[in-house]
Amino acid sequence: MRQTLIKGGHVIDPETSVDGVTDILVEDGKIASIGKPKAKRTKTKAEVIDASGRIVTPGLIDMHVHLREPGHEYKETVETGCLAAAHGGFTAICCMPNTDPVNDNQSVTDYILKKARIADTVRVYPVGAISRGLRGESLSDFGELKAAGVVALSDDGNPVMNAQLMRRALEYAKGFNLLVIAHCEDRNLTANGVMNEGVTATQLGLLGVPNAGETVMVARDIALCELVKAPLHIAHVSTDGSVRLIREAKARGLPVTAETAPHYFSLTEEAVLNYDTNAKVHPPLRTAKDREAIRLGLADGTIDVIASDHAPHTSIEKDLEFDQAANGIIGLETSLPLCLQLVEMGVMDLTGLVAKMSMNPARILNIAHIGLKPGNPADLTIIDPEKKFTIDANTFRSKSRNTPFNGCELKGKAVLTMVAGNVVFREA
Ligand code: DOR
């Protein structure tokens, strides 16, 4: 029997309400016990991981990641994305279907899952496309995708502009017990905009994207959710109006959940003042008012999940005039330290943060084995909350470097990531 004893860490598990210094015994890849193990249970040859002064959490889950394989392997592959995830403290990731070919059928899902098995690092849960080719014209075969192993459906990167198609998607997905993840954007309003609409865009001479470009679509999708009574998850929330609508929908008991990304609670549109294309993202970075609304939405539970929206692009797509550059920010290796800032700022406590990064995504996605319970696979993250460091994109395991956070000094990061009892990342 293979045993690992994680000793003396501050275990925080919102699922089991454990919050205190204790030990975790792992046997053959599974959690065997939480608490001081009985002396005769631990063999002398058990590997001991000293977690004193560290925080031990259930494995973190990032439910919004772009892996770029198949099709754009020069930006990221399943293997490098998984390594980046492990490096950032994540034990599981969901990968969006905007690959080439699009993940709208069994063969692409099979291919991604095969690559993930070969990478053998973190768990990969593919998200299938709502519409064939992400074209927003006809639905993919949800039954085929579900059988192949997708955990949710999304046209992320593209909105489903046709409300009738979105209605049918919610109805059809409900029958398969699949979650629909909505990329809320009205393309007629966002048009050729490249940053947030407002005075800053005017000063920079750039075309703007109004808040309403997101908010009207959030309103539409909530209305469809109410009509169909099917679960709806709203991706990358960036505006105060979206937070308000989601809060109100939840208060009315609708099955709506939502996520935001670290750049929306950390930055504002001012990050693009020097035309930094690494801060070009869709939806765009907004105003201080929106950022405050996002933080409040996180604090009061309106926003259930923090997901990175890891969107790798290389200098080929980013070292261009601002309006020509690709949208996207990588996040797997910066997400956790940025999230820990929320605790530092008093927006939420650690238990609340861990819930948004593990328990809530697992529940929303219907992933089995939630939390650090005996019998569950030993997926866990060990965090050094005091470790001060400077973000250096050159140390990333990701193939891409497109982050506006390079050079930022932060405190707190993952130092060990364990998946099914195997250490897939350990700080040197
Ligand atoms: O900035 C973005 N990049 N937003 C999206 O919705 C898609 C993503 C990508 O795939 O690059």
C-alpha cells in the first residue's frame, strides 16, 4: 500500500466544514482519514509532507480554460495547459470548445481526453459546443457529446445570437442533464469595439464596447432560463448591470449561476492606457464601479465561481496595433495569487474563496467526489499564504506569455498540487 501523510497543515474544506490544523492520510491515491491517524495505520515508510504553516484545500477547479488543442498547438497544448494548471494549484480544468476543429462532436472530445490521459497531470473536463462549428445556426448533437464525456456546453468566444436557438439549447441540454455556459454578448452592440466604451476609449482613439453589450444578453438568457427552467451558468461576468440581474434572478429562485475572472476584480480599463495588448480581453476590462460591483457580487454570493478564462495567444497575435491584437489573458498561473488578494482586501474569507474555486464549480458541473472526504480521490492543493513573489511570465509552464500581471508583486501561491495521490507540482 502506498501512503502519504500530509502533516500539520491548516485544512480548509467548505464541503465538510473542516477549518483547522490537522493531518490527512492518503492511501493508494484516496483520502484515508482526516485528523491524527491511528499509530498502527501509518506505516513507517509513508511519505510525509510537512504542511505546517501552509493551507491545505480540496483540489482547485478552473472551469473556464482554453487549451487550444486541436488546431492552435503553438499557443497551448493539452499537455502544456495541464502543466500550467498544476503549477497554478489546479487539479482539474474545463476546456472550452473553440478549438480547430471545434469540439462539437465525439471525435474531438475523444481526442482531447486521449491527450489528457497521455499528459497524465490534472483532470480535464471538456466542454462541448452548443452550436455546430460555433456558428450559432444549428445545435450540436448533445447526446453524442455527453456520451463522449463533455460536462457542459458553451459557444464561448461567440454568443448564441439567435434567442430561439438558445431556448432550444437550454431545453435539449436539460434532457441530458448538461449545463449550458453562456458567453453573454450582443454582437450588434459590441460590433468592432476593442475596449470598454467611455472617456478612456475616446482619449485613446479606440472603438468602445458598451456595458449593455453584455448586460442585455444576460437579461435575455435569464429570461430564457425562466422560460425553460433549465440551469444556466453565465461566463466571465464583467459589468455591474450583469451582477444586478443575476442577483435578482437568484432572489427569484431561478437556477442561474455565474463566474468572473481575476482580471475583472483586479484591474480596470486603465490597464490599457498604454495600449498594452496583454490587457485586451473580451469582455473588456471595465470601470472602477464595475470592479466594485464584481467584488460585492463575489462577497454576497451572487457570483459563485472564480475561473481564469485562461486564453493563450502568442506574440504573433499580441504584438500588433491594439485594434488588431487578439482578445485574451492567460490565467492558470496567476489566478490563485490574485484571488488570495481578495482575502487580503477583506472581500471574503479563505473558506469563501476555496468554495468559489473548488466546491462551487464541482457542484455546478455535477462532478462526483467533492471535498476532502475518506474514500474520495486525493485531489488537493497546498498553499503557502505568506510566500512573497513577483510574477514572472518567463517561469510559466504555459506556452504563452500574454498576461498584464507580469512584474506584479503578490503574496501567497500554490506550493504543491496532488491529483489522485500523485504530486503533479511541487515548489522546488
Ligand atoms: O478574450 C477572450 N478570449 N474572450 C473570449 O471569450 C475567448 C477567448 C479566446 O478564446 O481567446
